[in-house]
Amino acid sequence: MPIQRHQTWGSTLLAIAASILSACSESTSTNQNSPTNVTNTAATSTNLKVVATSSVLCDMTKTIAATTIDLTCLVKAGIDPHVYEPTPEDRKAIEDAQLIFYSGYDFEPSLIKLIKASSHPATKVAVGEVAVPQPLMGEHAHEGDEKQAQAEEPDPHIWHDAKNGVQMVRVMQANLTQAAPENTNLYTQNAQALSAELTQIDSWIKSQIATIPSNSRKLVTTHDALAYYSAAYNIPVAGALQGFSTEEKPTAARVRQLTQEIKAERVPTIFAEVASNSQLIETVAKEANVQLSERELFVDGLGVAGSEGDTYPKMLIANTKAIALGLGGRYTAFAPK
């Protein structure tokens, strides 16, 4: 009898060990760029299958649809959509989807190409293009695109104006309702709540920016992506220091040029974005004798979970807090009504 007991425990321990090793192997092999199914539903779920390309769209979709959909988010928070390359898992998610939300205006070029090339009969919505059919134009050259560096293109970063966010909510609500009309009441209620919050944030941002002294009220950032914020909230973009983003690798000559540009702008503080080369911009800021904000801006997407900008509304609030405090203004915490 004692021998049988030891054999049983031995088999059990071996099974547990094998299970742990298997789980570790699966975890290790997971690509950090793999799409994330945020609903964690069973494979047999009959919920609407939705894909959202960017972290901003993913967050808005979750807020409106809650648990009524199977949502897959392609570009994780902290990853630059401009240079993101699709994975085989992305392709499968797109082929399986019934509704696809993407930003448009060439924000996520590789994913847009993949989505448009798909013959799968999913509803494909370029949320930014539908929400803001007359976008701001600007120079948005990407890596390897030197010949087009001076060409004006639609600026895809529409969500930095909270009023545009309200329009995005309407577009997404309409398409979710059309795809799953049985959830109309829920989608309407959630969309109205999000729109109301964004409308309040819009007014709050204006009040915060207004506290910045007029001679300091101008932005110098590492990426030309805040034109909508600038236009909506009366804070000119004095310069975008192209050369610090994940898309570019500046030469020594370019670094010297950037230093001179910063000096010429005579601003008290410059701002880096979350995905920028922080060590390089610290060096340039020091040489230019200007302060580099300790608070990085969330520009191309949300922050990672637990950060100040891990939802769309929180991203708008965090960016405004950084800008107001960095340029000598006052910050009053946002208090939704």
C-alpha cells in the first residue's frame, strides 16, 4: 500500500510539472505584438467579432460595446502604429472579423493595406475619415519616404481634439448598432455617457490652457501630431522636432540643427512623447538650455495599463496636465459632473 501511494504522488507531481512547463512555453512563445482578445470569450461565442487597430479605437470600442462583442485589438498600447508590421495573428483576426475599426488617413499604413486587401465580407470603417471628413493638412513624412517629406497629407491624429472624439463615438456607435441591433439601448447609453465626458473634458482643457502665460503658450514637441490639439485649444505649435520619434534616426548634423531650433523658439519647456528617443532629447534639451518635461505626452496611442493615459479620456487629461504645468500654467484636476 505505501508503495502505491508514492507512485500516485509521483505521477501527480510529474503531471503538474509538465503542465507548468507547458504553460511557461506558451507564455514565452507569445509575441508581444500579437493581437489581444480583450473579451477572453470562448471560441464558441456568438458575439459580434470586432477588430480595432489602435489602442484609442480599442478603448472607445470597449467603452461603447462592453462585453457584448468579441474584441481583438491589434496595436497594443505603447507601440507606434505608424511603423507597426502586421503579424500572422493579425491577418487571421482580420479575416475572422465581422466589423473592423481602423483610424484611416494612413495612420496605420501596413494594417490599412492588409484590411483593404482582405476579401472577407466584414464591415470596414475608417473611423477618422468618417468622423472628420475635412482633416487638417500637414507634413507627415515617414521613414524611407524622403521624396515626400514636404508633401502635405491629411493629419490622422484627430482624437487630440475632444470634439472630434465625440464624432468618433457617433461613428462607432452607429456601426456597432447596425451590426448588433439587439444591443441598441446599451450602445446608445454608453455612447452618450462617453460623449458627455468628452464634452466636459473639452471645456476643461480650454480652462487649463488659458492659465498658461501668453508668452509661454506654444508647443515644441518631438512629433508633428498635435495640430488638432493646437487648433482646438488655442496653443500654437511652435515646432515639431522631427528626428526623435520611432520613425526616424537623426544624424549628428540633425541633432545640432534641432538644438538651434529649440533655442530659437525661446520656450521654457519642450515635450517628448512616450515612444520618442528620451535619452537623445535629454541631451539636446540640455545643450539648448531648456527644460524637458518630466511628463511624456501620449501622442500616437494610449499608455500601458496603469499609466496616467491608459484610456482615451485619461490620455487627454494627462497630456493637458503635462502641457499646462510644463509651460507655467495651473492644473486643476478634472472633475466629471
